[in-house]
Amino acid sequence: IKIHLVAPDGAETALEVKPAGSLMEAAVKHNVDGIAADCGGLLTCATCHVYVREPFAAQLPPPGPDELGMLEFAAAERRPNSRLSCQVELTAALDGLTVDLPPTQY
Ligand code: FES
């Protein structure tokens, strides 16, 4: 599937990835700037924050209580479409997934 990560300056990184694992893992594997993921996906850092664009935001399973709790600690402004990318599992249905990267993770 193809996924797109858009930096705050509009620069877009398009990745061709397998529909497996998390969005955070795919971004880290491809050295995408803007996703720190300090905790490695354990839901304890909130440095993997992204803003998921529609129509994909509505297609994702809603955040669980642990993700919602950690989003409180995200450094950048929290928006209705804020998600922690380590909790976004890539599936075939997410082909074309586009997320905006926050201006900071710290
Ligand atoms: Fe730490 Fe997602 S990688 S909360």
C-alpha cells in the first residue's frame, strides 16, 4: 500500500509499504523525520503523534483509553484527528493513507 506523510512545510514523503505492522514502524524504518517514537510503540511517549486525514481518520478503529491518555502528553496541538502512529495498524484498506506530521514531537 502507499502511505503519505506530510511535513508542516508541505513536503510529502510517500512510502510503499506492506499492509502490516504500525504506521510508526513503517515511518521509523524509512527514517521519516517528524516521527520520534521514543518508546518504540509501548504507548508511553506520545512522540509518534500524527494528524490523520479523512477519509482515513474515520475508518480507523477509535483510539483506546491508553492512546487517548497519552495524547494528552503530545507536544503539539491536539486535534480531533490526532492519533499516535504506533497504534495505527496498516491494513490493505488504508492504501493512500495520508497523515500530517506535527511541527514538533517535544
Ligand atoms: Fe511511543 Fe507511540 S511510539 S507512544
